[in-house]
Amino acid sequence: MAQQKKMVEAITSRDVDFAKWYTDIVKKAELVDYSGVKGCMVIRPHGYAIWENIQKDLDRRFKETGHENVYMPMFIPESLLQREKDHVEGFAPECAWVTIGGSETLNERLCIRPTSETLFCEHYAKIVNSYRDLPKLYNQWCSVVRWEKTTRPFLRTSEFLWQEGHTLHETEEEAREETLRMLNVYIDFYKETLAIPVVAGRKTEKEKFAGAMDTYTIEPMMHNGVALQGGTSHYFGDGFARSFDITFTGRDNTLQYPFQTSWGVSTRMIGAIIMVHGDDDGLVLPPKIAPIQVAVIPIAQKKEGVLDQAAQLRSRLLDAGLRVKLDDSDKAPGWKFSQYEMLGVPVRIEIGPKDIENNQCVLVKRNTREKLVVSLDNLETAVADALSHIHDEMYNAALKNLEEKTFTATSHEEFLDTAKNHPGFIRAMWCGDSACEDQLKDETGGVKSRCIPFVEEHLADTCVCCGKPAKYMVCWGRQY
Amino acid sequence: MAQQKKMVEAITSRDVDFAKWYTDIVKKAELVDYSGVKGCMVIRPHGYAIWENIQKDLDRRFKETGHENVYMPMFIPESLLQREKDHVEGFAPECAWVTIGGSETLNERLCIRPTSETLFCEHYAKIVNSYRDLPKLYNQWCSVVRWEKTTRPFLRTSEFLWQEGHTLHETEEEAREETLRMLNVYIDFYKETLAIPVVAGRKTEKEKFAGAMDTYTIEPMMHNGVALQGGTSHYFGDGFARSFDITFTGRDNTLQYPFQTSWGVSTRMIGAIIMVHGDDDGLVLPPKIAPIQVAVIPIAQKKEGVLDQAAQLRSRLLDAGLRVKLDDSDKAPGWKFSQYEMLGVPVRIEIGPKDIENNQCVLVKRNTREKLVVSLDNLETAVADALSHIHDEMYNAALKNLEEKTFTATSHEEFLDTAKNHPGFIRAMWCGDSACEDQLKDETGGVKSRCIPFVEEHLADTCVCCGKPAKYMVCWGRQY
């Protein structure tokens, strides 16, 4: 019990210091180790297994919507990056540059991709000739580099893993459909797989991606009311196509520019999982991406028959297609309970001599600590049901948090008061002028427009900042 | 038919110009496109899908042998790279260096990983404390960069994709077992999945990996008799552990250094697949990693019922778990035949009005062009059998080529004569002195020791070069 206590004490409470609580979990749940290079992280087995499960699920969704995977080089020559003016302005300040290759100084320095629009465009210009070659629906899984000043594991790192979809279409309509289709894939994925609700909408001019005509975003809310940009989908029009000379012969035999999109999500999602679902005992993982879904813990394991029975439960659950770990190490059950709680394992099964006598086991749900006595006759069904309920409960708890911490402000004063006293999102009307965004951000010390939600409401007639006629309802909030 | 002819004519014959034939396939089978950065390639959907299938298969084998995936940063600070003397000497000349990050010159330049021993060591030093923490069985899938002067798609590129396993063990014995276990995983994978036989053995001192005590290798032979280093597994002893201060408290309570291995294979394997199995009509893909295993081609598809029947065959084969493509585009069947031959699709199914009348279809094997008339009643079995036979036939054809092009030389003269006139491997005795390796390489213009095979034979008493007493039989050959 001493060891168990020590582990639990080692975590800062979520409500006392959210930032420290986050860092503690990241380390104690063995998700990440810091590396010798500033802002770069080692993703450890438990963290990487979460990422693999995320990849598997998303990759299936991408392929079901007709996308193919490719791999582009990690280097972008400076001249290529400069081909699209807005794009280079947005990314140049964050670039890492290779200037020496094989002991020779390069004639032209190479940027390590911060994102790969330019590389996809260069390739598309070569392979697209006719409307018959369209659409091109490509995606790649890779690492990208953005030289960040302040870094935090998963949330903001100089190197991170992500996927970036890049597509090319015959018409504006098709490209716009694709932009929203992929945003919806993200929304579904967050809900169905990560058990995270999001606010979805369009970014304001000021918050758009460098070079995009429209940027759409999903914004989950962390437990403390702060937003995390959870994924974006961009519509580029034919701007990149013009800059990179991508043309095709249309159905009417004229030369045309195609329309383009890109969309991406990253390892940052693991940060969202931690901050939406985690608690004072550690990680709480959504069952669909948990590397271990069920931990089987034998009680009084030296008693005859206990380990045998535990091993049987393990193999029954494996046969049912679940990811299971039996911990038969010589550590105390209490230590094991804490350990698998820290790792976020959704279901714990305890099995001891008395349980065996009664043909039962004890099932403990990580999210609610609910204990269920389960007959061994219907173990598989009980565990499957528990995992399914856990997912729903986690989603509903996150939704409740989102709803409780979403406020409405109809006056400037109310906006400032809410921003000061109530962590969370603020719904408020806006005139459309970015000067008002700047002013609100300054006055509140960081509250920014998250998005213009797809679901709009008419809360008032005037902009919450300047009082001029309002154009949009905006969802505002602080962000990671 | 004009289009079909044009496609076929566009490929250089394998026997006329092997290098050009290779490049033609790489382009025509849409595996790769060149990028604007010297030596970096765009891996296109067909090429990347092959890589994904390779990954899936190997990753399963790694996990079955107890390994876990992680992700290390792509940057290695210069001082970290320099910690192991032999290692840095081997890799420094090929490094790409980042000197500027976020518009500031870095205090210490960062190498983009050419391989990650140093990063794993830095991490292991932090997380390993006791014998209870061992073994550590880690693997990572990533891209690495080695600044190459002469590059060729898949075979030698400045950036390539690979996996690198890095493991740490309590004893030398365990680490040596791991080194050979993983070499055997590669041997099995080449045979069972890629249908490629290899010569396996130990590298000579001269050909060892920088920093390794022993390097083991698998060497498949390409159709033209040239070797490709197909994968390596290294035993490091405790050399890296000492350089990086990795210690653990042993069972006897003393501080000890652990023993280490690393092992890797890369996208270069796709080059081997092309050069071992390909022919004058294009790629020939081993069924297990073919992105499309069966192409269904309707004949006279405008005739009533043909497309329906073709779609039925497609869905029956999909249900049987196969990767199937139905090509119902308006191109001529002949063009389609050529196209899927070029892409290396193992099985083609032709279905036309006459076939439907006779409740049959025509099955064509890519490797032998054998045509089988198959009753629709046992379509699934017939296709599964064909795929299985194709794999075996491809393996046997490659084995025949390897055996026919493996020669024995027992005198210096015979060695030089064989090297000059018979492309392939030469088995010959060697004294163990690297001066003899140098001399043979110079005299033959590039024939090097591939390995000291696990299966040794006593061909003669003396070294084929210097005439001194022989220690080993070596397999020699030119390499890519």
C-alpha cells in the first residue's frame, strides 16, 4: 500500500495546477520523454500505441472516402516554398533550415516541411493533365517541423506527427464539398472514437491558414475551459494551382486551373484526450484507442487456481477481439490498480478465490469507478457492454463540461466580465472587423475567436466590441 | 490496340539495359516521381501501398516477437552523435545539418538522423535502472536521411523510409540471440512474403556497421546477378552503453552495462522486388504485398449482363478477403491487360459473354502468363490457389536464378575470370585479411565480400587472393 500511495501522491491535482497535472500525467503514464533537442519529444510505447490506434481508425475513414496514401520528401527548397506568397509569409518564421549536406554547403537551403502544400503542388503539376486525372485524393502520414519558442508535449512541439490530406478537384463545388466532408470525418472521429464533442465552424480571416481562402476548424474544450484547435480543413480555391502552374484540359477542351483542399490532424489529439478525459488518478482513455482495453488483475494470486482462472479470462477476452493485459507480476494488487488507472485502462477485471467460488469476477470502470459483479458465464458481453457504456459516459461528461462552460455575452462589459471570471467559451456577436478581434484579445489577455460556428444564433443586433451591426455569432475562447 | 502497343514499346528490355529497364518500371508502374531535391523521391500511391503492406506484415512479426513501437526525434545534436567514435566516423560524411531554426542560427547544429542509435541510447540511459527494466525491445518506423552522391529510386536515396529496431539486454547471450532472431525474421519475411531467397551470413570487419561488434546481413540476388544488401542486424556488445553511460543494477546488486542490438530494413526492399521479379512487361508483385491482387476485366462490357457479372465476381473476391479492382472504364481490354501487367497485379480475371454462357471465367497469372479456365462455382478457391502457386513459382524462379548465377572459385585466376565473365555471386575461400578484400575489389572493379555465410563449405585450403591458409568461405559479388 505504501507504493500505491506514493504513486497517487505524485500527481498534482487537476484543480490545483492544471498545467502541472498535465505534465505529471504525460510523464507518469509513460507517454513521453523529453529529448536533448529543445521542443522535441520521445513518444514512448504507451503513447505511440495510442497514436497507432488513432492512425488505424482515421486511415480507414480516409480510404473509405476514396483517399490514397503517398509519401513526399521532407525537404522543401527555399525557392519552392516561396512560390505562394501568403503561404511563405505564414511559415518562414517557423522553418528549420538545412544548409549543409554531406559536408558541403548547399547552393540552396532546404526547409524541413512545416506542411507540404508546396511539395504536393510541384508533384500535381507534373501528373495532372486532363480532367480525367481528377480528382486527386492524396494523404500522407509523416512528421513535420515548426520551430516553436514555447513547447509542451503533444500540444506544441518543434517536431510532431500528423496526417495531411491534399486534394485537387475539377470544380470549386467539388473542392468545397471535400473540405467539409473531411471536416465531418474529423467530427465523427472525435465523437465516435475519442469520445470528444467539438464546436465546429469557419475561422475568421485573421485566423485562417496561410494561403487558404477558407479554413474550417474543430475546437474541443479541455476540462479547464481552454480550447485546443483539434483539426483543420482548408479550401484553397485555385490560388496554389495558379502559383504552381497546375493546369488541366477540361471537358470543354480549354486549359483550366483545378481547385484544392488540405486537411490535417496531429499527435496534439493525444493532448486533447489527456485534458478532456483525464482525472487526478491519471489518464482516462477512450476504449476505442486504448492500447490496453482490459487489465486482468489476479487477487491472492498465490492461491491455487487463481492464475489459471485469470489466464482463462485473458484468453477469452483476447478471443473476443479485445486488447487485454494480464498482470501476474509479484506486485501488490493495490499497486496494480493504481498503475492501470494511471495508464487510463478503461476496464479492470479483478479475480480472486472468492470470485472463483461464486463463478464471478469484479469489473471496475476507470471513468466512474463503478464496480460490477459479473458472472463468468457472460464475461465477454459484460465487458463489451462496459466498454460501450464507458465511451458514451465519457462523451456525455465531456459534453456536459463543454455546455456548462459555454457562456453568452451580449454586451462589451458582459464579455469582459465573463472572460475574466468564467473559464470557457463565450458566444457573442461580431461585426466582422478584425480590429475588434484584436481589441478583445488585448482586453482579455488572450481570448480569441475560435470560429464562426456552423450553427449560428442571433444573440443580439450589434458587435459585442464596437457596437456596429453584427454579422456573425462567434465562439470565443483562450487556446493552447 | 495502338495504345497497348505504345505502352509495351515504352519499356526498355531487361536484358538490353537493366538500369534503364529498372528506371522505366519505376516510372511506368507509377511507383515514384522525382522531386525538386536531389535524391529525394515522391512515393506515389501504388508504391506507397506496397510499403504499407510490407509494414503491416513486418510490424506483426515484430509485435509477435515482443517488440513495441516508439518514435524518436528526427534531430541529433552534433555532440550526441559524437559520443560513439566509430559511429560518428561512419555517418558524419553523410549527414544533413540543420543550422538555422526559426530564423536564428543554432548554437549547436543538428543532424537529421541517418540512424537513431544515439537517440535510443540517450533515452535508455534515462529509463533503465534495474535488470527488471530489461529487456527493452523497441522499434520505430520513420524516415532517415543520408546525403548520397549517386542516387536511384528505392535503391539509394538521400531520404528513405525504414524501420529500425533497437534493443537492450541484460546479458551478451540474450543480445546475440536477439540479433539472430531478428535476422531470421527478415529471412522468413523475404521468403514467405516477398518470395525472395537470400544468402545470409556475417559481414567481414571491413563491411560492418559503424560501431557494431558483429553485423549480420541478408543478400538477395537481383535478376542480373548483382547483390542488394537486403537487411542487417547488428550486435553492439556494451560499446554504446559505455559511451552513453547506460547502466543497470544487476541481479547481484552490482552496476552493469547492458548489451545492445539494432536491425533494419527499408524501402530499398521495393527495389529488390522490382529487380528480382520484374520482367519486360513491368512489375511482377508477390501476391502477399500486391496492393491489387486481382484485376477483374470485363470483355465486351457493353453486352448485357457482363458488367453485372464482373461486379459480382469482384464482390465475391472482396468477401473472400482479397484486394480486388474491377476496371470498367471505357478503355479497350487489351490496354487494360497491359496496364495491370505493368502494375504487377498477380491475377487477372477476364469475363465476357461467352464465359458467362459457360458459367466460367478466364484466370491469367501475371508471372507465367498461364491461362486457366475457371468455373464460377469455385472462383474463390481457384483464385486463392493461383495466388498461392504464384508465390511459390516466383520464389522458385528467384531461387533458380540465384543458384544458376552462384559460382565457385578456388584460384585467383578463376576468381578474376568468373568476376569478369559471369555476373553473379562467387563462393571462394578467404584468409580473413581485409587487404585481400581490397585487392579483389580493385582487380575486379567492384566485387566485394557480401558475407561469410552461415552455411560454410570447405572449398579449398587457401585464400583465393593471397594463397595463405583460408579461414572462411566468403560469398562475393557486386552490389547496388
